[in-house]
Amino acid sequence: MPQISRFFGIIIYMYFNDHAPPHFHAEYGEHEAVYTIETLEILRGELPRRAHSMVIEWAAFHRYDLRENWRLAREMQSLNEIEPLE
């Protein structure tokens, strides 16, 4: 599972050739959530409220980059690192 970003203890990653809909995984401590790229809804899991808010803020700003990484992952190509939330 390639890590594509890390900020404030949150790790963002995608799997190669993963199932639809386009999504990414966010991990914070022992918590994990899977977010859709288009709507930023949680498909499964949950994060603490503050971590969830940071993931949403980051993902809204980097939606184009997430879409591009999803395309690359589906094609089994190397993923691009995405700037962290500052």
C-alpha cells in the first residue's frame, strides 16, 4: 500500500488496482477510514473528529492529485506523493 501523504500523524495511502469507487485510505493511530475521492464520504471505518476534519480539508484541496493517483494505481504505475496539510 503506497503512502502518498503524511501529516499530523495521519497517513494517506492507496492500494494498486483497488476496487471502485475511486477512494483513498486514511490512518490515524489505531483508526482507519476509507474516503471516496469524488464526494469525500466515508465508505467504511472512522477517524477521530479532528483527524477526520483535517483529512477532508486536505482531500478537498488535492482532489485532482487524488484522481491522478487513482488512475496511476489502476494502471499499476508508481504513485505521486501529495503535499501534506500544513
